[in-house]
Amino acid sequence: MRNPSEIYYTVVLATIFFIVLIAVVITAVWRYYYRKRAHEKTLMEFDNTLLQSRLEIQEETFKSISCELHDNIGQILTLAKLHLNRLSLEDTELSRERLNGAIDMITQTIQSLRDVSKNLHADTISKNGLVPALETEIRIIEKLGILQPVFRVSGPPAHLDDNKSLIIFRIVQEALQNITKHSKATMLEMKIEYSETMMKLTIADNGTGFNWEENKDKGSGLRNMTDRARIIGAQFDMQAAATSGTIITLTIPIS
């Protein structure tokens, strides 16, 4: 017959074992649900960011179209109308020149309207790709005449998920807006470098810059860019000084 003390220690050890086992099971279950909730939260964040990015891109597209209609197409049509109003039946040679000029202006207007029509498509990025969409943004800035932009691409372009491309496009669009509105820059360079494992996008300007440490928690635009980069697994970095311009780097892993 076993010693009562041995029975006692056996019961104690068995109790401790079951307590530890239950604790391990509870911990494992808790970690599983925690990871599941974290994953669901990440997916929800991604979906919300994607939707917000789509809405903001649409808003910027409509603003761009509005400016194009007012500043470009409206002016061209006004000039064409002036040419037509000044036609003279008495001077056929001069009238022919004015008529040809009006025809050229109307042709230019038709092409501009076609360009505007292309911008109305919500799936422009998925249809044409991220690089052509970014190049279009650079050309819009160049057309404004505010600064001189340069756009460079090196390495064989890699395919990125359409949703990820859209969020990257919105990050770049926000950065370009900040530069054109606030930096007082005269030059802008956007460079895309592809490698086997990543895409590195750099935007540099020669503007007035700002103190990054003092402003990193204040600007919603900067916060949005940082948050969006995090959501798609990219690294966002900004090097800015008070007087020497800004360099923004976005590093996106290619999976």
C-alpha cells in the first residue's frame, strides 16, 4: 500500500499538470483568436484605405477635369470662336487662314476631350498600369508650369496587385500635391527602381522643405501616407530639412 504522502504528492503533481495544461490550452486559444482578430482588423483597414483611396482619386480626377475644361478647352474654344467671328467675305485669303486656325483649335479640343474621357475611367490604373498612371501625373504637373518635373524608371517593371498599385498611386499623388502646394520648389524628380525583390520609388524636390521632427505628428497628409504604406507592407521614409528640399522614399516588397 502506497504511503499517504506519496499519494498526496501525486495528486498535487497531477493537479499542477492539469492546471498547466489548461493554461497552455487557454493561451493557445487566446493567441489564435487574437491573431484572427488582428488579421481581420488588417483586412478591414486595407479595405477602408482602398475605398478611401478610390474616392480621393476620383475627387482629384474631377478637379483635374474641371481645370482642364476651364483653363484649356474653354480657352481654345473661345479663341476658335474669335477666329470664326472675324471671318471676312471680302478678304478670302485672311479668312482662309482664320478658318484653318479655327479648325486646328477645334481638332486640339477634340483631342483634349478624348484625354479627359480617358481620365473618367475608374480602372485606368488597372488597365494601363501603375507606371503610366504616375507618368500622367508628372505630365499634369509639367503642364501647369509650376516646376520642371523629371520621371525615370530603371529595371524591368514588376507586376503589382491592382489594389496595392492604387494605394501606392494615392500616396504618390498626395506627395506631389504637397510639393506643388507648399514646397515652393522649381524642380521635381520622381524615380522608380525595380529589383527582383522590391520596387523603390523616390520623389525629390529642391523646395523650402520643413522640419520633419516638429511636423510629423501634425500633418494629416503625412500621416495618411505613412499609414497607407504600412497597410500594404511598404516602408515610407522622408528626409527633409528646413531649407534644402525633401526626399520621399517608398520601398515596396514584390511578392
